[in-house]
Amino acid sequence: MSHNHSSPGPRSRRRRGVIVAAVACALVGIPAIGAIAVEEPAPFPLDLSVAGIQEVQAGLAAGTFSSVELTRAYIERINALSVNGPHLNAVRAVNPQALVEAAALDAERAAGTVRGPLHGIPVLLKDNIDVEGIPTTAGSVALANSFPAADAPVTATLEEAGAVIIGKTNLTEFANYTTSGMPGGYSSLGGQVLNPYDASQTPSGSSAGSGSAGAAALATVTVGTETSGSILSPSRANSLVGVKPTVGLVSRTGIIPISATQDTAGPMTRSVYDAAALLSGMVGIDPEDPATTANPSVGVDFTAGLSETALAGTRLGFVASNNDEVYTAALATLEAQGATLVPVTVGNTSAQNILSLEFERDLNAYLSRLPADAPMKTLSDIIAYYDAHANAALKFGQTLLTASEAVDLNDPATLASYEAARDLGLAETRAAIDTVLTTNDLDAIVSNSGTTGVGARAGYPSVSVPSGYLAANQRPSAVVFLGTAWSEASLLALAYDFEQAADAWRSPFDVNPSLFRCTELYGPSDWDASCTGEFSLVEPSGEPTPEPTVEPTTEPTTEPTVEPTTEPTEEPTTAPVTSTTSGSAGGSGESLANTGTELAGAIAIGAALLAAGSATVLITRRRRRVQA
């Protein structure tokens, strides 16, 4: 697989032009569920709020619905729950070619070709992962018009497996590496992501949009990225299964980075089976990502080893946690399934945190790969843009960006110090985990989140599984399985057995029955009214199956996101969502929202939602060059 990989599948037929909502949305207070009911999407033959890959594939195989109909149904859910209604702001952009790509996969199915469990399955990717024809923004207004030259290899790999890339999710800006104190799920371009289980609680991050969208079933499955906690923490907060793979299992080329030492992409899904199937479609060796060259799992089907008896006879180290009744019950479930529990303590590292040392180098390397007309070429360009557009970009500051800019790895002493810290951090954390595993003859280590940091520093895999909901506030809880390098298959098997035995997962529509209601926002009134609408799509021509003629149209919009902390580490799930704002998106592009029918529609929608908060939507059009 290479960065310029081209697939014979649907991606090669994508129109290079795309209408995307590059936006500034402002939430002005703590959201509360209002009294105005929201019209739910039209009935679908399958309950998408709980359906996973197996149920969807059964419906596709039986001809109960097509991938085009399925994709359209998810778009309707996005418009009802992310763009409108409770304004989850989980989805930043929808791929306008999604229906065209779904139709091509329907045609393959009709001709007798099914690529695998992901064939025709709609997938949402975090918006730091390149998808050709759609800007990769990392939630930054500075990158609102930053179009990649090609798909990221992981995007292409998913498409080769048959996935329909339905769109991009919001995230904490620059994957929570913009500034200290930024709320989980917030970005200057997207605004604030909300947690569908409780809008007053953080969605965590930095993969907040993937977490919120996965929980609300805005796609069958979603993909996040992690440097330290950014898959595991929002998976816990949004009651999802999250897989943080071994660094090198999945290509990082074409993903806006923080740290080459720790970054990885991974699944965020509503079940362990779905996580295993999605991960199987993400694995690959990428010549441009040296970490993948040792990957032993290419071609592995991670669903094959899933078993309801995987825990029997195992030894699991457990990290103690006080005052967590859900975790206590989870440990009892593990024992009931035949696991022997051994109390352990897992140390971390004394080495300097290396994220600030790697960020500028790795971000500039990503930016250097973009087309010549890309708006930003270096981290310094982004910092300068933020300074020049402070009202839109700097609600919370850019302390981490400026600290990283000050690092000079061209200085021999700085480079030597960085390399020593990197090598020591890897050695100490890997030894800490492997020593606990081998000394105690363990199959894995379990915690309720306490191993996130050490696992991230080691580059080792973890799987987070919903374990229940706290009695006091119904906030989701989780069990995290941590293992040594390349142990994803065994961790997923253990997680699957626990999931099946605990049977703990509940849909946010059960936990929070008022989810299909408008969100009222209380706070300052000196912000523009919210102009929300719907994402637009290109209808497929010559579809292999009959489809409804009504299509969600008008303007593609993007909306809020949020995220705290000084680095992308596990975030608290107790902090309430606080007042957030963002300004207009910058960059080039023809503004469509202030002329003709767009203005009339925006006025009508804005008037209807005037009392419900504030967001200014700027719609831009960008036409990509046709590649020969």
C-alpha cells in the first residue's frame, strides 16, 4: 500500500468537486433538553440505533434494503441528530458521493461479488484522516480549505474492503493538541460535540465526534485516532467499544499527526464484533510508514477468534479502583467467566513527555505532502493565521502550538535530548507492561481506564468495552484490556467474552429518551442565530435497485466539537460542557450562504431556530482538479 494508492472501487469514481460546510458554530451555554419534539427519520426496515455489521449484512444479503438506501437512512439520522434536533455536532462533513459509492457496491453485490463484512457498510472517519475531495481540517479554521492530494492509505484500505466512507467527524482541535484547557470535543471550525447520553457531560476526546456519532448510530461504525487516550476515553464516555491498536498495525500516512511514536487510528463501535471486523479492514503495510513494516497481522480476520469461552482458564491482572461499583461488578463477571484475577500495579515512565518535541516536525511533514495550493505549509503558518483571526480561532488559546514551535530539533543538543526521552519512555513503559504480564503469567491487564497513559507511551494495544452505567447519573463506564505488542486478536477475544456475559450496553435512546428533542441553549444573546439545514449529496445514476426520489438537500453544514487537557490523554467524564464559541471559517471559497435561495432558506431555518443557540454557517465550494 502506498500513499498514492488507487482502488478500482467506488473512490476512483468520486467527483473531485465537493460542497463542504466549513463553519463556525457557537454554543452559548450549557445545553438543556427543550420541549420541542424533533421529527424522527422515516422508518427503516432495521433499527439502526442498535444494528451492527452482522444485522446490516443480513439485510443487504436478503435484499431487504440496499447500501444506497442504508446510506441515505444514515444521512437522515445525521441531519436529524447532528445537524438539527439535539445538535450533537458529531459530523463535520458528509461525503457528497456517498450514495454513488454505495450504488457501485450494490452493483457488485448484484453481480455476485461481496468483498467481505464491510461491503456496503457506511463508515465515518475522524476529520484528521485524509479523504480525497473533502478537506482534512483537524477541526481548525486554518485548515477549512485544506484538501489532500489523495486518500490516506487507511481510507483506501477500508474502501478496498467495501466500506462506504459516508463522511468525517468532528474532533477536539488538532486532536487535543492546540492549548491547555480546551474542552473535550471543541474545535474552532466545528464547535462543540455533545454526548448523546447526557449533553451536560463531556463527550471526551479527542475522537469526540466519532464517539458521539457512533453512540447515536449516525453510521454503522466509526474510526477515531489516538495519541494518548483519544480513542479509549471517548469510547468510555459514549459507551462504545474502542480499539487502540499497536502502533504500526494501521498506517498513519495521510493522518494529521501529533506524535510518530504514539499515533494510531482505530475502531470505535457499538460491539466487539464490529470493532474486530472494522479493524480487519484497516490493517496494512505502508512503505511510507516505517512502523508498519513489522506488522504481523496483515490479512488476519480478527472476528475469527471471538468466543464466549475465551476467558475460561485465563489469568488477568487487575488494577484496583476505588468507589466504582460498575468496575467491581465487571471484575465479578470476569471471574464468573472463568478468569483468575491477580492484583497488579503498572508503572509508567520517568522520561520527558515527547509530544511537544515531535508535534511540529510531524505536522510539517504532513503539510508538506499537500498540494501546492494548500492554505497552510507549516505550523508557523497556522499560528500566524490564528493570531490574525483571533476571534474565530483563539477562544481557548494556542499554548501547545506555540510551545511546539519553540522546539528546534535541528539543534544537536535538543535532538539528542528528544531521542533519549523517546527511547527511555518506550523502554520503561514496555518493560513495565511486559514485566507485569510475564512475572504473573498473565493473559492481559484490566482496568477501568488507569492503564491508558502507559499503554499509549508503550505503543501497545488496548480494547475498551462498555461495562455498565453509574447508578448516580447513568454515566457510561468501561473495562479496558491491555496487552503486549500485536496482541489485538487475544484482547478482542477476551473483550468479546466479557461483553456477551455482561450484556451491559444500552443505547443512548434508552438511557436518554429525550434525545430526539430540540436543544435549547441558554447564555449570552449577542451571537448570530443558528443557520442549520442538511447535508447535500450527489444522487447515483443508473442505480441497480429502486430508490426513493426524495433526497436530503439544501446546504451541507458542520457544527460543534470540544476537548480539554494539556495533551491528548484520558479526560474526565464528569466535567459539564461549558459555554463555547467559534468564529467564521477562513480560507478561500465562494460564499453561498448570503445570496439567492440559500439566504432565503437560511433565514427560514434560522428564524425557526433563533431561540435555540447560535452558529454562523459558511458554505464553501471547492473544485478539485481532475487527475489524469
